[in-house]
Amino acid sequence: MKAEPNKVIEEIILLRSKMGYSSTALVSYLKDTYDINVTRAYELIKLAREKMGEIYNQVNTDVLKDSILFMENQRQKAVGEGNLKLALEIQKELNKVNQLYIERSEVNITGNIDVRKLFGFEDDVKPDDKKEGDTK
């Protein structure tokens, strides 16, 4: 049975999103249903993935904004119920999302680092810049 590529792509999206078909299951389905070879099946699956991404981006344009609004509503509800500990925890998460909170990290360096070599300063020393007694 011959099918229009756009219809097949829509069917792939439906099978992938609602029925949970894997890529290999989709390839088998397309071969059995439409007699599509493996290479073409993978091309159609790739096109379906791209279309799903486009649809997702159109629908979820303000994901971060929605998430922040949800957390703010939860904080307000917690304050209203007198659960100040929960409200504080929600505020901490909001601060992280809004990049107001920087997690402390510690860097420990062991050993010796030759900064002159690391940044190439050793090569910049001219022969006449050397002092008397320098062997380098």
C-alpha cells in the first residue's frame, strides 16, 4: 500500500508518542504496513522526530516562565497555610532558577604548576632580557 509521506510521518508521531513504539518497532511497522525499506523508514522516522521537535517548541515557548509561575504559586500557598519552612525551600529553588544562588564549590590543587610555561611566557623572554647569572 502506497502512502503519502506526510501522512506516514503523522502516523509515526502518533505511534511513537501515544503507543510508545521504538525505532525498530516503527521500522517493522512501516515495512509490514507500507512495504517501506529500512533506509527510507529511518529517514521518515528522522523527519518525524524533527517535526515533533518543532511542534514541541511551538507549544512550549514559555516553559521556564510557566515553571517559575508554578513555583511562585506554590510558595504563596505554603505561606498562606503557614508552612514557612516549605515556602523557604521553594524560595531557594526559585533563587536557583533565577540564578540568584551560586552553589559553593571548592577547588583544591595539589602539586606544582608552572604558570610561565602554561601560558607560554617562557617563550617570550628575549636573550638580552636575561640577567647576569641566569642560566635559562
